[in-house]
Amino acid sequence: MPMENNLNVSELLKRIGVVGNSQASAALLDQLRLSINIANLDHLVPPVGVPVASAQDDNVSGVAVANGWALQCRSAGGLTVLGVIDNNSNTNQYYRWVTDTNPFAASAPSPHANFTFGQPAVSVFLVSTPGPIVAPIPAVDQVFGQQASTHPLNGEIWVGPGQFFNVQARQLNVFNSINLIWKEYPAGLNPT
């Protein structure tokens, strides 16, 4: 039996064997239409938007000192560092670690860019004055950058409220260009 591409519900019911046993019921099947009732969804709320931000700094250290940066988490639910990007084409090596206090002697806040509309980030990107290496060696990861815009992070790094995510160059007296990208969370939201 040939079939048309568009079937109404009554034709579908007839083809699967649901038919009336009288001429009076045939009109009912012809008028039958599929309907779907959806519950009231007024009580639902949209997903919670979270701030996503980025900050960048170019710095040249002096003789016998290294560049360092700290991201101070000020969001009530913590943050995840999504990436550390070395924008330099030279080979640079970095330490990274998380602390409860700022490990650098002198740091100044630097502006950041917000990437989520209406959700400004509250954490602070700090650029330290070049100084001695303070990374807790050897209990620290080493990350490397070789080409422009390399991403020396694999996965996300969790930073709790009030903590500092720290990055310090392993080389002395070099030019470093670092870009940090992070996502912040409100209190009570578990990002994992």
C-alpha cells in the first residue's frame, strides 16, 4: 500500500489497526488530532550565570630576579583557572601553585576583561614586582611555553575563596607575557 509523506493521527491509528466498527466512528477518527500537555514551567529559573574573565601582563625582570603574578580569588564560591597563556614566542618556563596568602612581597592590581554579559568578575589579578624565586620547590608543577599563545595548563585548577593562584617565571632577567583566564562561582555552587 503506498504511503504519503504526511500522515495525520487518525490515518496513523487506522494503519496500526485502531479502527471504528461503524460508519459513525469513522468521522471521529478523521477528526482525531495529537495533542501534548506541558506542565506550568513558571517556577523554573534560568541557569545561574557565572563570571568568566581574563587578565594579561607584559613584564621584563631585572638582573637576578624573576617575574611573578597572583590571582586573588574573591568570589564566594571559589574559581577555576581555565588557562595560563604565554604570549611570548620565546621558550619560557613557569612555576604555578596555590597559597592562602600572597607569596610576593609587592603586588599591584591590574585590570581584567569580563567575558560574561552582566556577570563581572570580582577576583583580582596582581602583578608583582620582579624578585627572587619564591615558588615552593620541588612541590610545584612546571609549565612551559614555546610558541605564541601556547597553553601551559592541562585541565582546570581549583582555587578556593580567599586563596591565591600564583605563577612565577623560572628564568631570571627575561621578558614574559602572561594571560590568565578564570571562571568564578557563587557561594554554594559546586563547580565539579
